[in-house]
Amino acid sequence: RKLFYKALKSSLVKGAVCIMILDIDKFKRINDTYGHQEGDRVIKSIVDIVNKSIRDSDIFARIGGEEFGILIKCKDKAEVMFVAERIRKNVETETAVPNIYGLKEKMTISIGVYCSKSDDYSADKVVSYADAALYEAKNSGRNKVVYYNS
């Protein structure tokens, strides 16, 4: 979490940056149904899938519970949305049962995306925009990518 915010603040000083906030859909139900060991397996699996879906230069961090942040260098909204959709689809596809991770259920994620503007200097503000888009994705059916439009 500290690394993510430090990198985000540094990137905002240098110029525009794109971030994604992603959340594992219905994660609490997994823990309640199968126990925390299965929950841990889900988190590790999704981390592996996301890491394989982004570049080494992108910053991926757990920022709380089942919520993660990705700091990504992109040219524009179209590029970051393409990457976010690839991540979402990879999680859905690679966790389908049976899967190499031994998960009991197919998992999905919701992703909120925001690309900062030249006057965005606050890391908290930028994260809050991506977070608002994430909640829109969750509230409109989950397993989707939503871009924050201010």
C-alpha cells in the first residue's frame, strides 16, 4: 500500500498517470462458504493472473482486503481500458473450473479506472475517482470495467 501511494504521488508530480482499482467480486462469500484458506488461494491466484496480464514496469499492489491498485503507464483512456478489460477477462477465464489454481469456483473482478489530468495533484483524489468507478462497476452487476468520467 505504501509503495503504491509513494509511486502514485511521484508519478503525479511528473505528469498524468492512469490507475485501476480492482476488487474481487463476492469475496466475502468465498471466505464464509469455504474458509479463509480458500480465500487466501483466491487472492494468490488473482495476483498471479494480474501479474501475468501487466508489464513489469506497471505497479501492482494490494491496498486493502480484497482490493488492489495498479499504476500503469498508458497513452490514453482507450489503452488503459483495453488493459483493464484484458485483466478482467483473464481472471474470469483462468479461474473457470477446473483451473490450475485448484479454486472451487470461477472468480470475477470489478475494475474502476481513472487517468489523471494535468491539474490532479492529490493521490487521494485520483484514487477516490477510480474507487467511485469501481463502485459503479460493482453496483451495476460486477465483473466489469468502468471509467470515471468527471
